[in-house]
Amino acid sequence: MKQIEFFIVPHPRGTVRVDVYKKNGSYEAHAKFKDVATVQASGNDKHFAVLQALHELAKFLNKYKGS
């Protein structure tokens, strides 16, 4: 698995780092918010994998905030 790029996404409560890896023709995105949560998503399209990882992170953080 080779890291090809990363994104820093600003957020009012902190920043989200998204690392994108390429593995056997597909992409894997890992989104991390502080030390609270890390999620991953994969797919054949890089942008879709990034959006899916950010969506999963948002879902987790909404549950975390509610507890």
C-alpha cells in the first residue's frame, strides 16, 4: 500500500486529516479527527473513497457528541 496524498480539512472544532493510499488498483482513504476517531473507506474512485471516509467520520462524531 503506497500513500499518494493527504488532505487537511478545517473544522470549527479541530482539523481532519485524510490520508489516501493506492493498493492493487483501488484507493483507500483514512480520515482522522484528533485522537477521537479514525475511519477508513475504500473504492475504485479516489474522490468517492475520500467522501465516504469523511461521511463515516461525521456519522461517528455525531454519535460521539450525543453520548
